Amino acid sequence: MALTDRRADILARLVDEYIDTAVPVSSRALVDRHRLGLSTATIRNELAALEQDGYVTHPHTSAGRVPSDRGYRLYVQTLMTEEAVPQTERRTVEHQFHQASGGLDEWLSLAATVLAGWVGNAAIVTRPRARITRLKHVQLVQLHEDTALVVAVMDDGRVQQRILSLHGLLTQRELSASAERLNARLSGRDAEVARAVGQELTSANDRLAALIVAELIESHHATEGPYLDGVQVVLEQPEFASPERMLEAVRHLVAYELDRVVSVAADVEPGGTKVMIGSENSDPWLQEWSIVISSYGGRGGLAGTVAVLGPMRMHYARTIPRVRYLSALIDNLMRELVS
Amino acid sequence: MALTDRRADILARLVDEYIDTAVPVSSRALVDRHRLGLSTATIRNELAALEQDGYVTHPHTSAGRVPSDRGYRLYVQTLMTEEAVPQTERRTVEHQFHQASGGLDEWLSLAATVLAGWVGNAAIVTRPRARITRLKHVQLVQLHEDTALVVAVMDDGRVQQRILSLHGLLTQRELSASAERLNARLSGRDAEVARAVGQELTSANDRLAALIVAELIESHHATEGPYLDGVQVVLEQPEFASPERMLEAVRHLVAYELDRVVSVAADVEPGGTKVMIGSENSDPWLQEWSIVISSYGGRGGLAGTVAVLGPMRMHYARTIPRVRYLSALIDNLMRELVS
DNA sequence: ATTAGCACTCTCGCGGTGAGAGTGCTAATG
DNA sequence: CATTAGCACTCTCACCGCGAGAGTGCTAAT
């Protein structure tokens, strides 16, 4: 059956309505709340057709219609009209970002919080992850007589540290000299090179420190999970009304699987957004979730993602532009940060 | 009515049983599963007496008994026998801690995870918070032509960083020299001194950097919330079976109120534990929760806490020694770290 | 002091039931 | 020929009543 304009229009209204109310949409609701110049009977015919084409479903005989994955997909692709992020909200957020002086980490955390608050779903923001990280600078700081802290600054402006047990007693002056030597040879290098260089160093302390630096560069990716906010608000959605559903959702959200979730952003070009709806997700537990995801950075090999995770019944028209906006905002801020 | 030995014994069994099964304990269950040489009728009399004294309650007429706050209190204080942490588990954990080379932050996160897994409740571990933090070392790392990263190492071995916009273009060599000067004047100083010193510096960049260092020292306390783990496991407890309860619990656990929660550890001496049961908590939302809390560090002014948060029906005999153990473990590790 | 026995109370799960919502179909309508 | 009024039919859901079961409290016997 062909998808006539009228039918598409009805589908659009239906999805809007369902997103809004979370209640299966009846023909009555459609004529009452959206001024279609048609009777419920006509709508019912059209709905039946939409159902045949797989855009909507029926929980049971005497219930209204609910969009299917396919229905949402069409809606997102062509039916909805995106809601621009209001100027006032942009201003507020940009102000907040400029207040936040803590650097990248604070921005990302803030982005997750803002996003979750805006869209009423869970927001995930990952740190930028370079395909290959390089060392920018290393410093050795004395802690104890025989221990020092290796502080490594990476080329993405983030910092890693680890404790080093020294061979013999050294002063801070000696440590600084050692750091100087290391910087000369390791600055701008990646983990592999750092390891190789480290192995040929003769001074025991220099060698140890270099190897630790190599490890720090390597483990840089893995450090700490992404920023997550909005768990408490997404759980208020009616789809999690039963304890089992809610518990399952919490489990997946707090377990550290989120990195996998956002990995679908691999092929999203910066400035673009990707939407994964229900069965379009490969993870089994995501079959009834949708993800709106965007990436920032990327050109220089530093890519991070901004995503919203929620039930399929999600306010896409509001969510998509906001994800895109925040992603672009971080992108700009980051550009100032990376040399 | 006097609390005879027998009555205390029965109370102890009852609490054990209830903690185990989460079901109101009947006189029948008590004689069947704990070899008391008494009939159910006798037990019933004793239970009635315990109820009169306020140690147990009755959900309704024909239900078994449930310990009251007061009952739990007596149980914790005098009735239970603590379960030592098995040697094997200690070994495993200590091994894990030695593997974890990422320093303090990684230890704390690990401690929360281990603890939550051990006791089946939420675990909270806060970072050590000095009454007064001092700078150990500062380093300036060039990012851009006109921006640098200020990296400050504090005396507790943690690192803070912030971006600095430079006045004029500087080389890394010049930045290092600047850092050298700053170290000479700021190392070992607290925020107030750093600010005062900063203000009298003549070089614009040095002054800016010093002021940022001062702010970093100050804001050091506030950075990031405590480590939390076990949310998903505590929610499996039957007390959270209803969606409302569960949602409320999630809200409080993910909201950043946990710092307030652990503030009750203020007067716990290191090596000791404190238990707060139900109404003993001042926060209204904690009226049906218990907290087992311990602190580490503290002598040198660096104090952090290790805590377990769960429903009142908590396995105290197992939880208390484990909280104490992990707290002591961190205490030891930290002592190696702080000069 | 302990215990057997028994009446009494309260919960909980179950099946039945009726109102309400919504559909699908048919026949009438413009 | 598309639209619509009308109506029978279906399914859910909240409510009610009820009986089984669990557990107590009390009394009288040991």
C-alpha cells in the first residue's frame, strides 16, 4: 500500500502524540487533539493501513496504536521538524561553560548534566580518545625519600600519574634533571617509542620512569568511564515502571558497558548525528532503547562522543538538535585546547 | 521487663534470621532452624516481651517479628559476633591493590568495588580531604602558542590542572624556568600563602600562574564526588521491590548527596567503625537505611572515609569488619604515599 | 515455668465481573 | 468513491469476595 501524504501526516501526529503521552494513541485522540478534518472512522482505516505497512502496532485488539521501530525511523528521517535550541538556553549553557575553569573534564561532565536535564533521558559523554596518544611532557615529583610521582601530560591536555619507587635516594633537583632528560627523548612520542627508548636508557631511574610513562600513555585510553548523568530521570519514564525493568536499566547504566554503547558513533562525522532506534542496535539489551549520538573532535585523531540514551519513545525533535549543539560546543572549546 | 540472657539469645537469633531471609520471623522458624530447646509457645511469650521492650515489631497481627531500630542497635552493640575477613579474601584483595598501580584514585575506586561486592550493598569511599592542602610541586606545560597547562601536585599526591592563557608567546624552556621560580616560592605553601605570594610577583605570567595554583589548591577539596559502587546490587534487596522505593533509592544514590551522608564519620577515629541505624541518621531519607562507616588517614590532617550504605536489614557481622579492614588497608597504603 | 491446643486475625492469591475504551466492519451518505 | 455513522465485539483493568494459610495470643493443662 502506498504511503500517501495523508497517511504520513497521520503517522507524524501519532508519533508526536505517543511521545508526549506514553499512551497508545486512539483514533479519537487523534481527531480531538490534532485538528484533522476527518472522522474517527476514516482515521481508523488509515491506521489499519499504516499497521499493514508495519509503521505502527497494536498492543492488543482494543488498544490504540503505538509506533513501531519502522514508524519511528520514518518519523525521524522525514516526518518530524527539529526544534532549534532556543537562544536563551544556548546563552545560559555557554555561560556555564565559560565559568567552568577546570578544563576538559569539567566541560564534559557539565555537558552530560545539561543534556540530561534538557531531554529527560540519560546522557553519556565520553572523553576524547586519540587513535594514538602522544606524550607532551613529563615531570617527576618527589613524594618520599625513595618514591616519586611520575606526572605525564598527554597531547590531548589530560594528565596521568603514577607512583615510582626510586632506586636509591634522590633529591628533587636530581629528579628534575631526570625529567629534563626524559622530556628531551620522549616528548611527542607514543607509547611504543617510549617503551623502546626506555629500554635502552642506562640510568635505572630514568629507565623505570620511561617505562612507566609508556604504560601511562597506553592506559590513557582506558582511564575511567564516560560521564553519565540523568539515570534518575530516565527511570521515571513509564517504560520502567516495573521493578524488573527498572533494575535491568540501572544495571546496564551503572555497569561499565557504556563504552560499548557509544562505539556505534565510529562512523559519525563531527557535526552530524546518528540515531539508533530499538532493533537497529546490536546489543540485545538495547532492543527497546534509542540512542542519539554525535561526535566531537575527530579531525586531529581525537574523537569523543556525546549521546543520549532513552526509551524508543524519545522526543527526537528536541533531542537531536541538542545533542548536535553540545557536541559542536565541546568541539569548539577543544580546538582552543589542543595545539 | 528485664532483658534476660535467654531473651537476648532469642533476639540475636531473630535478627540473624531476619537478616538472612528478609521475612518476618515466626516462633516456628526460630525453633525449627535454631536448636533452642523450647516450644513455639514459649518463644511466643518471649517475643511478646521483646516487643514490649521495643526490640522487635509486628507488621500486622498474624505476621512474624521484625527487629526494630532498637533491636538492631542492641544486636550490633552486644549480641552479634563479628566475622573476621578470611585470609584468602584478604590475600586476593591485597594482591589486587598491589596490581593497581594508578595510585590513590585507583585504590579508592577498587576499594568501593570490592566492598560492594563483599557485602551486597552500596559502598562509598571518599577521597582524603585535608583540612589544609599544600602544594608540592607545580609544572607549566605548553599547549598552544599562547596557552599552557598548569599542573599542580598536592601534598596528598593528587594532581590538579588548569589551562592558563599566556601573556605573550613563550617557549617551553621559558615556561619551565617560570615553574622553577614558582616552585621555589610556593612549594609547601597553602592556598592563602600562594595567593599572597602571587599578588606580589612582577612577571605577569608568573603572577597569573601563581593565582591559578592558589585556586587549584583551594578547589582541591571539592573535586569530584566520592567513589560509589554497588548501586545495582543494593537495589536487588527486597526492601526496594516496589518501583517507588527503588526510584527513590536511585535518586538519592546518584544525586550528589553522598558527601553529606559520610560526614557523620567526623568523629570516628581511624581504625574504628561507626554504625548508624535507621532513625539514628539525621537525614530524613536515611530513616530506613543503615550506614557502616570508618575513616582512614586523619592523623596528618588527611582524612577520608570508607562506608557501606544499605537497608537496616544488613549483615552487620560481616560488614563491619570488612569496612574496618579496607579502611585500614587504605590507611597503610596511604602512609607510604604521603611524605 | 513450660507447653499443647485452639480461636482469632490478617495477608495473599485467585477467579469472577462489569465498566470502559477502542477497534473493525457494514451499510448509509454526499 | 471516499467518508462516515452505527454497532457488535474484544480486551484490559480495577474491584470484590473468598478461602487457604500462616502466625499470634490466650487459656488451661502439665
